[in-house]
Amino acid sequence: MGLFGFGGRAASLPDFTALSVEQALDQLRALSLPRRNRAVASVLYSARARPAALEEQIALFDQIAALPDIAAHHRANARIARTHKALELGDADRLSDGMAPLLALRDEIASFSASDDIRQDRCHVGFSRLYVALNAALMTRDRALVADLVEEAQANCRDHLATSLPGGFYRSSANVMRCLAFALISGRHAADASRAEIAELAQKVYASALDKRPPAAHRRKDRKVSSGIAMPDAEFMRTAALAQLLTSWAEGADLAAPIGRLAVAQRTEAQRDRLLTCWTALT
């Protein structure tokens, strides 16, 4: 297996860590379409294949998202990834600039098929978009957009739970659950009936994720959190905790702080703290 898991041919792909954004785009355009898609995948899905600076990553992801002939799921994931990087920077201007194209992906992602490959699965990519958009709306303190996105998440959740879920839902469930958790700050879910629906969906998401949980021997163990727990299992623990907390919230408990700590994006401590400050302001 070659570099980044793409076989021996991938070893000859451009080294994007050593190129400017303009040079990277020139190199991409010079590749045949199959190799261009492989090169884009290496940048999107392997952190060690990207430039080190977050600003350069954002610029590169923006350019990749604008390439008309690469796979649609790569374009969508590039928009999602650039928004995550803008959140890491805490850059409100970059978040605002990227919001419209991110939101515009809704119908295109809805046309994706269900797939055990989460990078192109309709449910996983759709809730990845919703989750990063919710965090961006939180960072900019746009409560109306938070509420709109939570309602979209509820509708999508109901639709997906009514279908046969792919095996990757064990991993997708973390973003689904965290999207539901944003109901707490939406301003439209204070009524008992609204809270009850969120809690019911949360329990169904948890049960469905548990049903899709692979045997321990088949779970990825190459990515771990600081505690040493494998990433998918750590995310599932978050899913389980949020399901319980949202049920208690629906019953009237004041759980804004613990739900917020589990719901917001937290790639870095600084990012988490910024978002929690905004969460508290909207609570």
C-alpha cells in the first residue's frame, strides 16, 4: 500500500505541503481526472498531506471546492473542511464568507446515495455539513440560522431513521446527535412538545448507532483521543452521553452547560472555549 492508502500510484502525486495554493491548483489541473480525484482525496482526508498553515488550507480547500469536474463528494467535503479550519482560526470573516456556498450544498448532498464509505454517504456528509454550519452560526451568534439548521437536522434525522442505515452510521451518529443538541440554544424548542421530539430522536439515533456498532476487532484503532480510546468509540461515548442528557433536558433539567461542552466543535481548546462562550451567550 502506498502513500495515504491509495496504492503505489499515489506516491507520485504532488507534495501539497511544499506548494503554494496557486502551484497546487496548477498541478491538479495537469493531472488526469482519476489522478486528480486521488490527489484531492489525499489532501482532504490526510492532515499530513496539507500545508501546515490553516489560512493556506482554507484557500486550498476553497479552490478544490470550485473544481467543476472532481467527484461531488470531494467538493462537498472541501467546503465542510474549510469551514472547520475557519472555526479553528476563530475567523468570523472567513466563516461568513464561506456560509452561503456551504448552505447551498443542501440539495446536492441530498442527491448522494447511501454508502458504507462515509466520505460519500448522504447521511454522513449531510450531517457533517449541518454540524459545521451550526458551529459557524454559533460563532457568529446567528440564532435564527441556528434554529433553521436545527429544524433541517430534525427533518433529515426523521428521514434517515425511516430508511435502512448504512454500517457507517455508528460513526455518523456523533454529528447527528450534536446537531440535535443545538436545539437547546435555537430559541424555537422551548416548548415541552419540541423538547420531547428532540429527546425521542436522540434515543432513536443512539439505538440505531448501537445496532450498527461493529465488533471490537473490526473497529478502527489507528486514530485515538488523548485518553487512548479509539476515535470511533470515543465519539460513540459522546453520542450516548448526549442521548441521556437530552432526555433529561426534555424532562425539565437545566443542562445547558454539560450539553454545550459535548455539543460544540473542539478540535483545539481555544476553539472549544470560544464556542462555549457563544453557547452561554445564546442560552
